[in-house]
Amino acid sequence: MENKGKLYLIPNTLGESNLEDILPNGNIQRILKIEHFIVEELRNARRFLSKAGWKGKIEQLEFLELNEHSKPRDIISYLNNAEKGQDIGLLSDAGTPCVADPGADIVSMAHTKGIQVVPLVGPSSILLALMASGFNGQNFAFLGYLPRERGQRERTIKELEKKIFRQHQTQIFIEAPYRNNQMLESLIKTSSATTRICVATDLTLETELIISDTAENWKRRKDPIDIHKRNTIFLLYK
């Protein structure tokens, strides 16, 4: 690996936060030495580097886009510069790369090519939510999205409850932000009275909201929360 560059996995803030409050300064200084990036969206990447303190012209940097529209044939050449000895940064739009986020194929390719992969410290909304939930952090599963259709979604919630009681496993999932309120409504309606529901919203932001309580107490709340179009992690446990 001596003659090859490294692939740095670069987390991003989870919203409008000061970069220095979220990422260690040593990581920011390391990022500013990289000139080749693999990114989800070009505008967001340029904005991130400006906030990080990039002094040169952004146009001098190389950006390769990686998102849901990328095809395997598109990314074959993405690590060519690392094979020539230059470092590459894989930059998330928000949170941690490769965790509920694009990039796993690039990392797998790096291992195949003998390119060292370096994960940098930064925020993961999934882990932050788990930390703050009070639920089992020894045995948990991240499920991505539950079914969109209400009936199927609520049947899935009941199945997850069975798994919680059988395996003592915390269940973690997300929803499209504009359907957050419907998801919370389904969780409160469908879950058994003693099942605990945690809602973790706007993590690391000034508007951060984390509530962890039983389904029965959620039903009794006199001040229902509005999480419409706010980035939210949902967790279930017994």
C-alpha cells in the first residue's frame, strides 16, 4: 500500500451546524489536503469544503458524483487517482458515509485494489439516536425504511414487536421526512402499551428533540410533536 493513496471516509454535519463543533480539527486539516473527492451532490460538497476553510479555487479540485443514479460501470475508474498515489475523500451529504448512505461499493473496491480505507470520526444519526434512546445498545438492527403503505407498515411494526420480545433487539428505522408524522401515528396506534418508542429529531442541531417513552404514554401526550420534514430516527424496544 506504500505507493498508493488512501480513501478517506468523510462525515458531514447533519444540518446547519458549525463544522468545528461536529468534526475534530485534526480531521478538518486532513480533509483540506485532499484534492480528489467522491461526492453525492456537487453543490453540497463545495459548500462543505468552503465551511471547512478551503483557501484555493474549488475549481482546482476533482469531484466525481456517486448517488442513486450511479451505475457500476460509472464508478470503475473512481479510484484511479488513489492507485497513482493520491488521496481520495468519500464525502457524505449528511452524517456518516456508507451507513444508510452511498459509498459501500467504493469501499469494497478499495479493499480489492489494496487501497487503505480510513474512516474519519463524525456524526452518525443512527448511533446518536441509539445512544440517547435508553434502549439496548448491545443488540440492535437498522432496517432502513419500513413499508410505505399504512396497512403493510403497521403489520411490519407488529412483527418488529415480536422480534424485540424474542431477541431483546432494538429496532431502528427511518422515514421520508414528509411522512414522519404518519410513521409516528402508526407506531403509537399499533404498538403494545408497554412497547417503548423513541423519536430522535434534528440531532446535533439547535432544534434537537429526543423523546423516549412507552406507546401508552405517547398516546396520552397533551402536546403532540410535529416532525414533518425534519430528519428523524425512530427506535422501538420493549
